[in-house]
Amino acid sequence: MPVPILTDLVIIFGLSIVVLFICHQLRVPVTVGFILTGILAGPHLLGLIKAIHEVEILAEIGVILLLFTIGVEFSFANLLQIRQSVLVAGPIQVAATCLAGLLLALQVGKTMGEAVFIGFLVSLSSTAIVLKLLQERAEVDTPHGRTSLGILIFQDIIIVPMMLLVPLLAGASENIGVSFLILLAKGVIIIALVIASAKWVVPHVLYQIARTGNRELFLLSIVLICTAVAWLTAQAGLSLALGAFLAGLIVSETEYSHQALGNILPFRDVFASFFFISIGMLLDVDFLLKNPGIIALLTLGVLLVKAILAGSAALFLKFPLRTAVLVGLALCQVGEFSFILSKVGQSQGLFSGDSYQLFLDVTIITMVATPLMMALAPRAADFILRLPLPQRLKLGAHLSEEIDKSIPGDHLIIVGFGVSGRNLARAAKTGGIPYVIIEMNPETVRRERESGEPIFYGDATQEEILKHANIKEARVIVVVINDPAATRRIVSLARSLNPRAYIIVRTRYLQELQSLFELGADDVVPEEFETSVEIFTLVLRKYLVAKEEIERFVTQVRADGYLVLRGISRESDSFSDGVRHLHDFAISTFRLSERAPLAGKSLAQVELRKKYGVTVLAIRRDSQMLPNPEPDMQLLRNDLLIVMGTPENLSNSNWLFKDPEVTA
């Protein structure tokens, strides 16, 4: 008996592979590839998919898992850090965009209720697409990433009151005020339950489950937490996505967050693909071909207006213009929750016919354009910053809060004050090295300045900020931020301003290595390879490679720009020879029992090396370590012997160190 959903899954996966392979060759983002798959397979083009409702259900699961993993990688501490973005920038962006949509709708003859509803639809952005792209670009922790996330969280919350207001806009006589108060009470209760669960319930439960060592049980527990909190928020009238994000925050507060993330990621990627495919299936290609002019005009208008208003919200938080441009271009699309809201409006008569299809086509095109907009955002920001605009606008209003301008020469400039920046500042302070810090998080700047750190707020991609840090007299510049595009810009600018400075850059990815060297960096530390260096150092020690050889090899790896890890090195033969000769040996420890055959005898008497093929490297006696013991040294009970030999010889000589009855 044929199963429709199974047939559709085969079609979706098969078509996705073909489309994604072509997109990869053309360097088109994966997200766009999935949307194109949906357009091709959807009912408006090839009509390959029949079980559309089932695909939509899978898409909802994808959104839940996507927001859950984002919550796991986040934390309540991070959420508190972006509270201004949620509580200030979010309302500004939504209110301004709603007003712009309302005025435009009134101009084309819509009623007030319909105009307000259109404003609601346009004000929302795509949480799923933006956060996925920020994750792929490693920009979630950047200033524009955190600001975008804060605004998106507010949008996910505000959609609920919007849905409650739809009947009122349509002329229904429901008591909206009472419904809103009930919803608010439910929301407060859920938030309280989430905080309590994160602090007391979930860590204890996961500890008990982790103790069992059962991977299936642990995975099911994580899935239950995710779906239960999402279901709870949905029952209260809030969005599933918000519930999934809160569930992720709960797990992020436990020590099991990394294991949970590793278990969920494969499922997330599969189900999230259905979400993007389901969006593509909504596009009516015939309607698009019949109305290309109006759709193109509205699409460009939405992208431009939303980018300006979202960027203005970031400027209100006193961020530099570059950050505002990046935020604006990240949030310029119409979001997936607008689809949900539009269906409510349809049921109330606020949307119908061509207006609805026009909304769908414009929304989907803005979503497809988002990866391109975010990719071009750094270049757009650089172009805008070259325009003759006020310095206060370019650099951010926080620049007025300056530190003492008497920055000494021959100093260290630290760009970014995350974990790496803090550790570097601590080391510089200990070594008596003068330094100054440039940081983009105003809360961090305020807090650290109060504690005495020489730190100031600023966007280091701007020449004025680097000059403010006295870059022309700096000896060393260290860039440790999470924004790859900004890092490249800072390196290039720093090199042009101070050709003599020694520039050190930390980067996450290998592909950044060569471009950073070409831009003027003297040393680039890729996190991927440095982790590998630490691991193979430990491995070589375990294989008893000489310490000097390991250090020489590590130095060579770094000096060659990690070429050893990117290909075959001529040094590899000598190391492989050394390791090959040692691979049959092992080091072990034995505690000498009171009546063991060796107790009370000297090493010369027992002839361990000659008779048993075992060499005593050292003896630990009480708290004293005795390396390279002499042949006449007597072995005493409770001595801890550190010995070397083949695994077979060590096993065969095991009885010499134990009491006879224990060995029997």
C-alpha cells in the first residue's frame, strides 16, 4: 500500500540533493537552495508534492529544533546582555515598521483595519533564516548579531498581541483587553516555570539520566524538554518558536548542553530543511510572471524601508553606523510568522484574493534575498561609511564617553574583550605592558571602566577609533573578535595606519588564514588548528616522542602557517619513524605489595630488564619521586614503581609486584 508522505519524502530529498549540489557549485547559500527546491516541487510549478499538510508539520518541527539549538548555544546571561535590544530596539523597530506599512496601505486605498494589519505583517522578520545565517557565518556573538537576535525575540513575543488584535481590526466585538491580560498572566507563569526549571529541576533530572550512560534515554529526555516547553507555550497562546527557544535556554544552564546540542544537530538540519522547502512551495510562479513590476517594486520597497528602520533602531542604542547597517540588512525581510498571522487575517476577512498572493510572493522573495543581503552587508557598510556623514553618526554616540587621551606609546591594542581579550589584558597587566582595549558592547565598557580597565567603546573598523587608541605609536595590535568581515577590515586599516606594528589575529576558520596574511597580519591563530596542535602534542607525548622534538615540530607548524596540517610536510617522516619505533611500548605503574616477590630486594638482584623485559623508570616512595633508580636500590613495600615494557612483558611480570595469594 503506497504511503503518500513517504513518496513525497523521496522526491524532496532527491530533488534537494540535485538543487543543493548546483547551488554549491554556484556558491549559492543552502537556505536559498531549499527554498528553490520548494518552488520547483510545489503545487504552483511541477506539482510533485501531494502531502502538503504533512510537509508543513515537518516544517514546524524544524522551526522548533532550530530555535531550541539557538537557545542551547545561548544562555540567560547572554539574554540579559541583550535586554536593551529586546526592550528598546525591538519595540522601536516594530512600531516604526508598522507605521510605515500602515501609511503605505492607506495610500493605496485600504481601510484603517486592513492598513494596521498590513503594518503588522511587514514589521516581522524571519527568526529562522536570520539566526541560521548568523550561525553559519559565526556572527551570533557579534554586536549586530546580538542586536538582531534581541529584536527578533521581541518580534516573536509581540506576534501574540497582534493575533489578539486581528478580530478587533476586522470589526469583531471580542473583549480584547481581558484576553490580553489573561495571556500576559500565562506568559508570566511560563517564564517563572522556565526559570525554576533551569535552576532546580532540569539539571537534577539530566544528572540522574546521564548517570545511566544510556544515549537513547538522554536523547529522548532532551527531545521531551524541547517539545514540552514548546507545547506549553503554544497552549498558553504564545508561539512554538518562543517556547523552543526558552527550552534551549533551560538546557544551556546545565553542564549537559554540549552533549544535548551534539545529539540534536543532525535532526535539526533535516527538519529545518522542510521549513525552507515549505516556504518555497507557497510561491505562485504564474502570479509572479503576470505581475513582475508591482512585485519587484514592493519587494525593493520592503527591503529598503525595513533596512532603514531596523538600522535606525540600532542607532537609537548608540551603536556605530556600521553595526546599524548590518542589523538593517539582516532584518529587512518579512518573516515566517507573518504567514501565520496572514492566515488569521484571512479567516477574519482582512486578506483575500490577489492581495494575499501578492503578500506571499513579496515575502518569499525577500526571504530568498536575505542570504545575498547579509553577504553584501559588510561591503554596503564600508560604502556608506565613505560618504560625508557626521562623525558622531559613523562612530556611535558612545564615543563621547572617552577615557583619558594620554595613551602611552609603545603599547598594546586589544580589539575585543571576550574570553581571549580578558586573558590577554590580564597577562599584559601582570607583565607591566601598557595596553588599551576597544570594545563594542557598551555594558561591558561601562562595567570594565568602573573596575579600572583602560577600555573605551568604539568600532575598530573606523579609522578615527584606531587613531583614538593611538595606533600610530602602538607596538602590537591583537584582534580577537567574532566578526570575520570586521576582522579583515581592521587588519587592513591597522596596517595602513601603522606599517611597523605587529598584528596578531585570532580567527575561527581556515579559509580566513590566507586573506588575513595578505591584508597585513603578522600572525594568525586559527582556533581549528590550534586545537589540533594541542591534541597532537598530547598524542606525541603519549608515544614518548622527545619534548624537544615536539616543541620543534609545533614551532615548525606555526612558522609555516600550518602548512603541515594542510598537506604533507617533509618533517613528517622523521616523526613517523620515531613514533613507529615506540608504538610497541607502554608505561604502567605497580604498587609493591608487602609480601610480593620483589619486596626487600634490589633491582640488581631481580634483574627485571634481563629476565622479564621490563625497565623501572622511577620509584615514588611516600611523597618523594626517585627517577632513574640505581641497580643497588632496595625495593620497599608500598613503593609505586613506574615501569616500561611491551604490553605482553608487563602482563607476564604482573605477579612480581603482588602478594602470592592475591596472584594465585
